[in-house]
Amino acid sequence: MQAGCAYRRSSLHGCHVIPCYTNLRVEVVTRAGLIIVSNQNITLSLPEEDLREARILAASRGTSVSQLLARMLRELVEQETGYARARDRSLARLRDGMDLGTGGHVSWSRDSLHER
């Protein structure tokens, strides 16, 4: 993954913005089960101060801004999709109910359980 920043500055809402171009990895699984990895470019506009701070953070971690952003996005997507999968599993369990050993048939009544 690579990142490159244009030297042309533009103004957005009074802030100086430096467009930053980032490559993101795209994985495609073929019918043969092979994973083909390619990169997709995106353009990201950040305020100059934020980009400077991101470069410092990336350098302190020994990586590039592009890799830092890609890793953070991947973690966010995994977190969100992981939550959604867990929610779906839990809702499915609630819908299906639990087998309490009755086979789905109740052979007693409330009154008979509470007789003294």
C-alpha cells in the first residue's frame, strides 16, 4: 500500500486541505478458491494539521499513513461485521428457542404444577 500527497493545496471551509491518495487492498476469491489481491485507489482530503499528525503517528509505528488508515478501516469493518454476525446468531437462537428436553410438547399445566 502506498500513499502520495499532492502538493496542490485547496481551501475547504477556510481550512487548507492536502488531497492524499491511498491504495486499499481488494480481495477476490475465484471459483478455484484462489484469492486475488489488488489495490483500489481512493482520494482522501484532510486538513493539513491532521495529515501532519497522521504522518507522525504512522512514523512512530513504523508504517505509512496509507497502511495505518487501511489497518484502521479493516479493524472497523471487522468490528462492525463481527457485531452484526453475533447479533444475528443471538436473534436466531431466540427465534429457535432452546430444547428443554420436552421435544416441544408440554405435558403439564400451570395449575398442576402449583397444586399443594
